[in-house]
Amino acid sequence: MEKFDVKIFVRLRPSVLDPAGEAVKSASKNLGVNGLESIRIGKLIEVVISSDSEKDAISKIDLLCDRLLSNQVIEDYDYELHLNQTIS
């Protein structure tokens, strides 16, 4: 078994209004942060997964993202998968 470190990024699709992002954009002006043209709020999910192969790990992560971590109607996801190099 190999361990993989995975960073999963879930974001609203570009066609979906982001009320949280709009609230931050509006509030940023009160902090004196000008020039903020666009901001989108998303989620970062960090996972460590044990799997027989990278292909198997990818299959498991895709299943998690498709069915549990993202709403396929309004969100997109992508991820980075790296072999865990921790020496025990």
C-alpha cells in the first residue's frame, strides 16, 4: 500500500453567482482595499489516502468528489495528488 497526499479544490462554476465572494468584495472597500475586481470563494480539502496504486487512488478521489464533496450541478473540482514521501 502506498499513501498519497491529495489537495482537492472545489469551486462554484463561473456561471453561478458567488454571494460570499460578492460580500467579501464589498467589505474589502471598508478595509481600504481598492481595485479588487473579482473574488470567488471555494473549498480546499486535504486528504491522505492509502491505496494499492496511483490509478486506484485517483478512482477513489474521483468517487469522493463526484458523490460527496462537490455539488455537480453548481460546482467544479480539481485536485493535486502526490505520493507521500514521509519516512517512518
